[in-house]
Amino acid sequence: MQPAQQTKLPGTPVKRVVIAGGGTAGWITAAVLSKCLGKQVDIQLIESEEIGTVGVGEATIPPLMFLHDVLEIEEPEFVRATQATFKLGISFENWRNVNEHYFHSFGKTGKSHWSAGFQHFWLEGKQRGLASDYGDYCLELRAGLDNRFATDAERSVCNYAYHFDATLYARYLRKYSEDLGVQRIEGKIAKVHTDPTTGFITGLAMEKGQLIEGDLFVDCTGIRSLLLSDTLGVEYEDWSHWLPCDTAVAVQTASVGEPVPYTRSIAHPWGWQWRIPLQHRVGNGIVFSSKHISPEDAKAALLANVQGEVLREPRFIKFTPGQRKEVWRANCVAIGLSSGFLEPLESTSIHLIQKGAMRLVELFPANGICQSDIDEYNLQARNAIEDIRDFIILHYKVTNRADSPFWDYCREMEIPKSLQHRIEQFRQTGRLINRLGELFGENSWVQVMMGQGITPKAHHPITRNMSNEALADFLGEVRKDVARKMVKMPKHQAFINAYCKAEPPMEVSMPKPNVPAAVNVNGMRLRFNPKAKMKTVSLDGGAKVFVIDDFLENPEELVSLAEAVSPQFHFQAGHPYPGPQLLLPEDLSAQIDEFFQANCRERLGVKHPVGMYARFSRVVTDPSQLDPRQRVCHRDDTGIEHGHSMAALVHYLFKDEKLGGTVFFKSLMSPSQLHQFRLDTSGLDGASFAAKYGIDPGYMTDTNRYFERIGYVPGKWNRAVFYDGGILHSGNIQWDAERYHSGNGRLTVNAFFKHRNVMA
């Protein structure tokens, strides 16, 4: 290992930034620094593939829009890449009392006067019998509860945020950052080197011996805080006496209905539960106090209160709510969980990361690190998190629940003086005075305070200047304007379908097929023909497919297996294949995978395999019954994660060559046109699709105005075709009902080999 060089002293320009840790915090920081500072600094990010991220599904708040504006991120692209949905607020259920709910929206409620917020006019209206529910005057609230959403290019229709997959978001920002020159270094940090004179960090020694030196280090190592805490010794300020929850357990489930445009927060006797709907699944979790319920019971409660199939084993996360007493010391800045932790009750985790990264740009020590910048950064960071801390404590403190020791403690606990002042001021006067730069505005505080059960004893006297007629007209026009705008908004799912629908991810971990015991599968071996030759077929444009004739020595055994299990063939709900399918037994799939890895992997550019599956398939659907997706060519790699690809195999197990082989195509459309075309194949009914594109029901076998045929491999008994799943293709189906329905018809084995393009 190379010895650490002497650190650059304070006052020396910062040219090298090292980010320790990836995930959401690391890659947001990398994206912001690389976008804003460009070539002025060299940025390296250290990340280990072996260390997982906390992200299990993430809810956000509207300020994320500013981050994306700074990064010049296109919204539809980001939404599709992260399987995102839209969010208009949070539904708080059982917080005030069991079976009582309220909604914290992102919008503005009513219209305010310079002297008094809208709540004062509403309170006056309630007193005179002229006002309806407070939520009737907020577009975002009414739209959210009615499952509606809309926006425009100026984002002027409503205030909103997103739900997205945090892991996919990190991957998206990784590509963004690497395109701007950020260097990712794979591996684990073994030791942190410091200068004994200044205390500055000089370099990070990797397990494999590499030394990563820098001028400024950003600690994104999570709750451990390897740099700021473990190395520099910055102490942690524990806030668990105000926020008693200390553990979370999270799980992903399959969607069982259309996603709603809000996060659900459901209170329990010992904590609360979240539901975050994404396009492809739902994120679920429980945040709880381990003093009031055991982890095992919390897990059981979570699984008893989720909807849809559980997709993976629940995961526990331990935490201590609080903040580092300094988040910048020497030449190290902590961003994300390494700086502090607040439970995600108001979806503020990513916001704090975003603010930390942008604050670092604002105070970037280009000419050298100085104490005044450090002090200012720490002051702003403390003010920001303490304001959020108070807002979260409010949810626990102001409650009528008395059904458990947990809620008894929360209701009776002492709280920060800053929060106590706000509660009492609102209770006595209806006023809420925001501090400069505070995250949550007046309307947020009003919604939560009234939602939790505080009704002000008084309100501003200026409201009494209005006559009954004038006040009724004012409140009525606001309410009518909200109703008019809301009814024009489409349903949330319809908006997603038209604007930014993502392809569903292709899962490679498939359920084990149910093969009857009478079928002797165990011990069955696919005998690959050692004398078979692989030939290369070049497509127009240069792409290649690889063809092997006489692929197996025993193809009849595969056909016999298919015949034995044919009653189990079934149409997969939502899958575009025009016929029934059945997964191959795992041991046979493994044998196909072994052959692929040994003989085809390099030819198809497969670098880092991550899984595969194989299935029997038969084409049986009459052309007149094809939906739009089935009328056009397709790719096998749609819906998989960013940075992943798919290779594929089709093995023909029919002797009637008129049943057709495989046709390959290229698009004649621009990328944006192609994307819209694909959305329309999923979103339009058959008649509308035909009217828009002039493509009537029928199998696609040749060039049309949208796609050009670039090659063809004829169907032949026991022929195997290996190809890149990113090439557009379709079966060459020349329909004849008797031919395709007789016997096994067009029986094939289709296999899909998923792989990463680069190590992630």
C-alpha cells in the first residue's frame, strides 16, 4: 500500500472531491457537483456492490422539482426510469383517533390576505355557517382523494412530488453523473488516512490496496458514518426522547390496483405503516418503537396489513433519530444518513440530501476550506433539520389517542420549546408564522394541526369586515374553482398511461413450474449435439444472430415433456405472447444456461449474467383477436432495469416449416415517436390503434411504414436461434387455424438471459 501524502493545508484550492458511498445520497451529490462545477473539480465516488442500499421505495416532496430543474432532467424519462408515480400529499390515518383520517396536501388551500392566512377566513365562515370542509378549498387535496392527477409543461396545474424506486433512482443518477465525468470506484474502504497535524482526511485506502486521495471528502456511508463519526469523532445528538420509533421493517408487494396519487401513513398502537404505490409494485413498511412491540410482532403486523403478493423477505433497519453535532468538520462533509436521521413520516429524507448537496455547491471551498464556511454550513444544516424535526414531532404530540402506552407517552412527553410555542400560538390565535427558509409552509402546519385535532380559539379580526354575502361569495368561488379544475383532471393511471408509462420490469426469478410427478424430469438431460455447427446470420445494418441446426440429440424428449404437461399451458395475464406458455423445470433451464454460458455468451456480449428463465410456448391466437401489442414486432429487453440487457434463444420444436421462423426488424421512427408508439400499443384499444396507425389486426411479418424487415431465420425442426433481445422481431406467423391448432402446433422453447452491461 502506498503511503498517504501530506494533505493540502487550508487555503489551498479544492480540486479533488471524493464521495464515500453511493446510493441515493452519493449519487445525488455526485450529480449536483458534476453538473454545477463541471471540469473545475475531479469527482470520484467509491461504492461497493456488496453493500446494499436502504431504499425500498421512496416518497418525495415538491422541492425535488428544483433539483431536477438544476440537473435539467426530463420528467417523463425520469418517471419511466424509476417506475415513478405522482404524489399530491399524504393520507394520515388513525393519527388523531382510531378511524379518523386527514390529508396533508402539497397545495395551497384557498386564498390568503397579506394580513392573515386563508384559515382565518375559513374559521370565520365556519362560525357563521358559511364554510364547508377545509379540504374543499384545496385542489391537490380534492384531486388526491378522487384519484386524479394532471400537470402541464409549466407545472401550473397542481403542486406535486413523486413516488419512485430509490434503487432505480440511484442507478439513473449514476449514469447521469458518469456521463458528466464522475469516476466510480468499486470496492470497500479498509482504512481512512488523516494528517496528524491538521486532522484533515488525506485518503481512503481500499481493501485491494488502492489509495484514493482527495482535497474534500463527502461522507455518504449511511448510518455508520465511517468518515465523520468513526474517523473524525463527531458526536451524535440523540432525539429519541421526542421520536420514540427506532426500527423499520420494509417489504415490497405486487400491485393489486391502480396507484393512488398520495402516500398512506397508517398509525398503529406502537408506530405507523407506509404504503408507497409505484408503477410496477408497492413499497410497504412499518416504523415502530422496539420498546412497545417486538421486531417479530412488527413483522407479523406488517405482513398482515399489506395487499398483494409479497415479493421478497421483509428487511429490518435500525436507527436512532437525531443529528450529528457537526455535519462538516475539517475537510469532510456528511450528506444523507451519515449526517443524521429522521423517520420518513413527511418524506423528507431525499430533501435533506438534496439540500446538503446544494448547500455544498453554494459554499464550495474552491479557494480553500475556511472555518466561516464550515460554521455557516453547519448552522444552515441544523436549522433545516430542526424545523423538520419539530414538524414530525407535532404528529405524535398532538393526538387524542389513549389506546396504548406508546401513544400515552407521545401525548404526555415534553417537546422542544420552539414547537410548543407554535402549537400554543395556533391554538390561541390561528396564526402560524414561518421562519425564513423553512421547508414546510403555513398551509402544511395548518393542515396537520387541525388534522391532529387543534381548533383555534380565535382568528384574525380582519375577517369580520366581510359581510355574510361577501364571505359566502369568496368561499363559494374558491370551492367552485377547485371543483371545476378537478373534474377536468384525468384519473391518475390514465395520466401516467398517456404521459410517462414505464415498461414493467422483467423478472428473472420465476416461480417453479408445477410438473406432474408422473413426468420423469429429475435426471433428464438435454443432450446438446457436439457435432452441431453454429453459423452466423448477418442482418441488414450489421446486427448478427447465431443459428445452430440439429441443436439437441434428443429433441423428442422435450416434445414428450411438453405433451405431458400440456394441460398446464396457460395464457399469462397481461403478457403479450399470443398463446399459452409454461415455464420449463429449473434443472432443464439450468442446462440451457450452461450451454449458453459456454458457447454463446461472448458472441452476444454478455458480460455479467444475473439470471435466466426458459418456457414452452405455442401460438394459437386468431389474427382477428390480436391486441395492438401483438400486431407489431417487439423487443425482449423491455422493462428491465437501467444498465441491464437481455439475450434470447428460440428453439423450434415443430416439423411443419410452414409454421414459420423469426423475422427481424428495425424501426423507421425517431426514438420519441417509437416510445409513443409503444405506449399506444398498451394504452389504446384495437379500434383506436388501427385508426391512429392504420395497422389492422394480424401478425406482422413484413415491412410497413413504421418498421423495416432486416432479416429472417426460417423455422426448422430442432433449430436454435440465439440473438440480442434488443433487436426488434416477431414470429413469421402465416395463419392457418388448422395448422396452428393441430397437435403441438408451433411449439418452441424460449429462453431469456439477463445480464448487466457493466458492474453495478
